[in-house]
Amino acid sequence: MLAGCAYVLSYVLGMGISQILTVFIVTLLASTMVIDGIKVSAKYAMVTSTIEIAIMVALSIIFLHISG
């Protein structure tokens, strides 16, 4: 999930943001959440998964619209 989140964020934000920098930021955030506890970590996982799914749905709709 960590790699998927970093990839989607670097792809969507793409404006000169390095994928390595995105992975570092996501890893730092995820590590902080894990250290804080399981409840916070679970909320982080749910939020990032929801964002990832929303972006994939939006891209699917855009690609369907473009393809006719």
C-alpha cells in the first residue's frame, strides 16, 4: 500500500516532484503513524486507501470520456 500511495501521489502531483521524495514523505508519515499506535495507523491506511481509490475512479472516468 505504501508504494501504491507514493506512486499515485507522485503521478497526480507530478509537477517536478521526484518519486523518491514522495516515497520518503509517505514513509516518514507512515512510520510516524505506526509509532503513534495502531488506531492512528489504521486511520492513516483508511484515508490513503480512500484517496487512492478516488483518484483511480476519477482517472477511469476521464479515460472513458476521452476514449468516447
